[in-house]
Amino acid sequence: MEEATEPRPQSSSAVISREIVRLHANLYGRGPTKAKTYVHPEYVLCVLDDVFTSAEVTLIRAGKEELVRTTRVAFQDATRQDFCEIVERATGRRVRGFHSQIDPQSNTVIEGFLLDSGATVDGDGRPPPEP
């Protein structure tokens, strides 16, 4: 008889990567093909590859990088709470700053989150343990 095994809990970095990719897919119509998240006591950094839509790639090739950048920044500002909530849920820490930067030439995006040093989502003053 086979024993049922419980699924291994995912690290906060894996959860953040998966959820940021999912959010990008929902918001932009497609998600990055690669994501790597680094969780540090003071910040979270997500590096996303192959992020741009077909329309954005066309604009970039036509020399309209600044239009893509302006649109992406405006969109990130409008949806910043969605991004911050993902990190707050995964780390148990409040996000005090969110920064998003695109590089049209390398087809990459970096999503950066500054964590509040004392504030936690559950209010006990301690981040949850890393699985």
C-alpha cells in the first residue's frame, strides 16, 4: 500500500515567482517565460524574461521603446497593489515601496519590493518561517 505524501511547501521565492507570472499573464495577456525571485530581509527582487507582448515587440522594433516604457509604467502604477499583495502574502511582511523597471533591448523586467523593517501582515512583528 502506497503512503500518501503531503505536498512539499514551496519557498516564498517560488510562490512569488509563480504568482507574479500569473498576474502578468492576467494583466498583459501573456506572462514571462522565465521568472526568478530573490528574497532578502530588506527587499524582494523578481527578474522576469521574455515579457513583452507581440504589440510591444513591434513597437520596440519600430524605435518606440519610450512609448512601451511609458505605458508599462502607467499600468504598473495602476496595478501596484496587486503586485504588493502577492509579496505581502508570501513573505508576511508589509511592502513599503514597489519599483518596476523594463529593459526593452533584453526583453526583461525587474520588479522590486522594499519590505517594511517592522511591519508584518499579521501584525506580530515577525515574518513567517521560510519553508
